[in-house]
Amino acid sequence: MSKISSAKLLGGIGAILMIVGWVVPLGPIVGLVLLFVAVRYIADETKDNSIFDDYLMHFIFTIIAIVAMALLMFIAIGGFSFVNTIQSLGSDPSPSAVWALIEPHLLGIIASLLIGWIFFCIGAWYLRKSYDKIAEHTNVGLFKTTALIYFIGALTVIVAIGFLIIIIAKIIEIVAYFSLPDELPQTKKS
């Protein structure tokens, strides 16, 4: 079995686990590992290490986005004292009480969301670079489509519709991996 054939199987299964894996314990983590291996195999077979390097940068910036957003939001809302304040509201807080609790932290919450969004968009740009190169080497245009739709989703996630667009991109990603040829086209192989 060639590395491209393995990438086809591992990438397809990994992409599936990234979507439906949330109902399976450790599904997304296993899916992520399978996608990393698939992209590594494609980079090895095409002899284009920038494919994997860009995918790795996508992953790093996405993790930075999540960590930065969570950490900055935690700082913005005052950490554990905010949790204690929420508990003091009781089981049936009024909207005005909730607003009074959130209002002083609103600017910090918005800033943390914006910073996380910026890093997420940078990560999506690196994914686009990686998948565009895969599309060039394999002649599977669905990787370019996945990359573009994912990037648009990342840009629009700030207005919530982006989450739906990213799910659509992830579904196309599954099809793209399963559409990989068993061997690289001879004209594209270095």
C-alpha cells in the first residue's frame, strides 16, 4: 500500500472522526492524529515538506486561538471570583442581575474573542496553503474547495454563520481525502 493510499484512508477516517467523533470518547483526538499522519504521508510522497509545515502551523495557531481566548476571557471576567459571583445569583437570576454581572467585563470578553478569532483566521490561512498544495500535487480540486470554504468559515465565525460554513468544509474534507488517487499523477511527482 502506497503512502498516498494510506493517506486516503487515514485522512478520510480522521476527517470523519473530527466531525462525528464528539460522541465517541477521544474521537476528535484520534481524528486529529490520523489527519496529521495523512498530511505527513502526502508531504513525504510529494517531497514537499511545506505541506506538512503549513498544516502544523494551522494546528499551532488554532491551539493558540483557543488557549488565548480562554485565558484572556478568564482574566477579563476576574477568574474564580466571577464563578463565585455567578453562584451567589441563585438558581433563578433576573436578566438585570445577569447583565449587572457581565457588563463590567464586556470589553474584556469582546477583546478576548477578537484576539482568539484573529489567531483562528491565521490558522485557517495556513490550512488553506497546505490544502492548496495538496490539490496541486494530487489533482484533487476538492482540497482547494475545502481550504477556501474553511477560510471563509473562519472569517465569518465572528458572526456565528461561520460555524456552519466550517462544518460544510469539514464534510467536503472527508470527500477530498477519499478522492485521493492511489498513486500520485506522474506529471506532478517531483
